[in-house]
Amino acid sequence: MADDEALDALSDEELGEPIAELADYSVPPPTYLMPRVRHSIFRRTLAGDVTRFATWGPITALMELLRAVFESLRGTAGDTQNDGTD
């Protein structure tokens, strides 16, 4: 833990330039890596969207149902009071 804090405290200048010899050891990523990562991201996004819809869909439907009921009750109460027989 203390080593991590000490490493975070160092700036890029204090760490020095990367060793040029290590550049020769770079290995290109395999061709299947990017589609696999993309698929993983899409799968997580889909799971989040399904969870959000499963949570808020019924709540929204219930709110719309209650709004429709209250509007219909308010509309019928207004019709009986304003029948034009003042």
C-alpha cells in the first residue's frame, strides 16, 4: 500500500523515459480481441438496459394508470358540477 502511494507521488519526469529496448517486445493484439471486447461491452449495456426497463417499466405503467384514473374521476366530477343550471 505504501509502495503504491509512493509510486503515485512520482511524476513522469522522475520515472524517466521508457526503455527503448522494450518497444521491440511489443506484441500486436490477437484479431479476436477487439470483437470479444466489443461483445462484452454490448452484453453489459444490454443487461443494464433490461434491468432499467424491468425496474422503471412497471413503475411508469402504474403511474400512467393512476394518472388516467385520477383524470377520469376529476373529469366526471367537473361534469356533474357544471351542468349549466346556474
